[in-house]
Amino acid sequence: MYRWYQQSECCIVYLEDAKDTSHSRSKQVTFKRMLAGSRWITRGWTLQELIAPPVVLFYDSSWHFVITKQSSLGTIRAVTGIPEYVLATGDLSRSSVAQKMAWSANRTTNRIEDLAYSLLGTFLIASMAEPSQSLRLVRYLSSSHANAIRRKRERIHEAPGGDHAHD
Amino acid sequence: MRTTRDDSIFAWTASEGSLSTYRGLLARSPREFGNSHLMTQGNGTFATSNMGLRVELVLKPVMDEIGDDNVYLGLLNGLWNGRSIVAIVLRELEANKFARVCAQRLENVGDPKLENFNSIEDYTIPGDESPTAIYVEHKLRIPSLFQSRAIHAFCFKRGLFPEHAIPSYHVWAMRPTELALYGPAVMLIPRNADQHQHDFRVSPNEAIFLACVGLRINHRDEFSLGRSRMLMCGYNLSTGQAWCRVLGNDNWPAIGDSSEQWQFALGSHPVSQGGDIEALMSTDVAEERIKVNIVPGLYQDKICLLVHIDGLS
């Protein structure tokens, strides 16, 4: 998934709850307020939408173009804590596991393993070849949640290489 | 885990922690990395094994405020902000087996480029600089002979052998009342002399904490109503030893009696000085038998003395 975003020409982000009510003359100030108050920024899955694509175009709730990622790196860093280098290049090789986890710390998903998968997208698919390694990380991330483990195991069994009895 | 050497994966902080709160090496949620934005990559050696995570870390013995033994700083290879050495606090459970304690913080043990690099010497004892291989289980198990001077509480639990559970009891009263929690029954152990100002200060020796638990028989029979037994639990704060004893029919005060009465009764009685981790009492009532034993264990991540009482409901 991460690679899919990385190889995209451009990614359009529609901030469904962002309205330009500030009438500020500074585009960055307006965008900062929109981004910090948006639901989009709190979701787990959207972290890779922000980091991976070389071009991200942000639109507000009435589909007015707001700004591009490349021209608002400092603003995005201020809101998310993600370094400008990472936002600009999508290169995660210099970032520590702790940093990548920290960017996800305040993001929520409906289910714990969704969070695990969204982290996976960001950290692992980019650096890991083997999907089995990724599944191991899912196991770690959701290990304190018995239900999540159960659901995840079901999913592992459904994965290619697992039980094909129902195919 | 197998493909990364980045030991910043251990650089998380819990929302709460203490010397008696035991955790593994892995975070439970990305939320616990919320303060780790400045942690850079480290080149560590770690792997999963059949004894839990195996990690090689430089260990520095720590002199903590309680004086609990076997507390160490484990130095991570990742740096804070690319400059300062970061350590986690570890407690040895048995040879080479550890738990993370004080997980609410990461220890910043100085900046190698600055003059205050020696700050680590302020609270550690000079030791070996080469890494030691340690093991940390993800689901921690506390060895039965484990002792600590930083025990959080006595937790009263149903015994492990229900076949001995005749008759059954419930906890109906505890002293000291200020430190007692009910449902499930827990008696908090005061941390130091300042917190020792409770109503049941029966020991003349500050270092010994005593707790009395009233057990009442669950009986439909009206004749048995009100009959109860008292269990005394002791803990020595300077050695970490624990003991228990079911009080007999001698002239013990009632559990609700004044502190002065209890002080007088316990006075130089052996139970206020030490004893066994197991207690068994047979009474004049043939079917009544109380069997108690104490084992160290975790309750809500806190290191506790689990007091197993057979037949406790």
C-alpha cells in the first residue's frame, strides 16, 4: 500500500470538515488551522497518504484548492511532528521505529489491527520484502487485545499460503 | 523484529509507572511512543527466544530511593535528539530475567558531547561497560522466590485448590482501614515512614507493616452467622520478606478494636516480627480449615503479594 502511494503521480486529500472561516491572509495559518482541526489528521490510515506520495493536494470541504504538501512542509511538521525531510522525500530509512510510532501515537482507528495495518503500511512495506514479517508485527501491535488477535489470526488464515479450503 | 536492528523500539513511555510497576520491553500501543519524537535510530542486538525477548544492553546498577536491589539502567543504542544517551530502568527478577520498571520515563543519562556526560555516575555504581544479554518475557512471570522492597500491595485471592475450599469465606473487614480497598480485596503497602501514619500501626518497628484481614464464613445456617477468623499478614519493608498467620482463639482484640488494643496484643508477639509464607489452621469445628499461602505476582502490572486463601469467595 505504501509503495502504491509512493508511485502515485499525485494524491488528492479532501478535508471534508475544513472550512476557511479564518479569513487570514496567510495561507499557512489557514491551512494549519484546517489540518489541526480535521478528522483526516487523526486517522491511522492517512499517515501514509501524507508521507508517501510525492505530490499531495489539499482541498477544503467545498472543494476549493488550499495548498500542496511541498509548499507547506513546515506547517505539516508543526501539526504532526513529522520532519520536513520525511514529508518531502517519503524516505523513511533515516527515521527510527520510535519516531514512526510517535507520528501514529494520537491517531485512532476503529479497531486495533486497523491501526497495526496502517502502521505497517508506513513502516514495513517500505522497508520489508517479506509479508510474513509484517504479520509478525501485527501480532506484536495487537497482542494486548485478545479479540484483535483472534480476528487477525482469521485473516492470516485467509491470506495466500493459508487455508484455501473455501476458495 | 528480525529485520530491524533499531532498538528505539524500546524507547516508549507508559502513562504511569513506578518501581513497583512491571512491564515488558514492548509498548502496548503506538500511543506510548507519543513522547518519542526525538529518539533516533540505534543499532542494537535483540531477538525473540523461547525465554522471551533476548536483548544485549550495557547495564548500570542503580541506587534508587527505596533501596530495592537489582535495579539497573539499560542503555539503549539510539540517541535522544542525536546526542544524549537514553536508558530504560530494569528490575532483575531472577538470573538474566528482567522486567521494565519506572516505564513512565526514559532516563536521559547525559550528552556525550557535553561536559555533564558524567551525570550517569550520580546514581549508578560503576560497572562493566560491555553489553549483557538479558531476557524479558512479554507476559511477565514472577518467580515464586522473588523478593522486593518495593511491593505495592497484598492482594487477597481465592486459593488455587478449590477442593480445599470448605467452608468458604469472604473478606468482611480489613485493618488498617485507610490502606484497604474492597472488591477485590487489596491492602496497599505504605512506601515509607511518612505514609506509615495509619490507624493500625501495631509494630514498634517502622520497617514492618502488618495488616489484619477478617474472614467471615459464608453460611446460610444462622448458628454460624458472625463467626469469623482473622488473618495477619506481615511485610518487612527493609528485607522484602512476607509472612502470614491465622490468628487462633487466644485473646486477640476484635478487628474493629482500637489501635492501642492491637498494639498491646501484638506487642512482642512473634507474628509482628516474621513468619512463614504459608498458614494452615484447623479449628475445633471439624470441617473448618483455613489454608493460606503467599506468592509474589502481578496485579494490574503492579508487583504484589498474592495471598491465596482457599475457599475465598
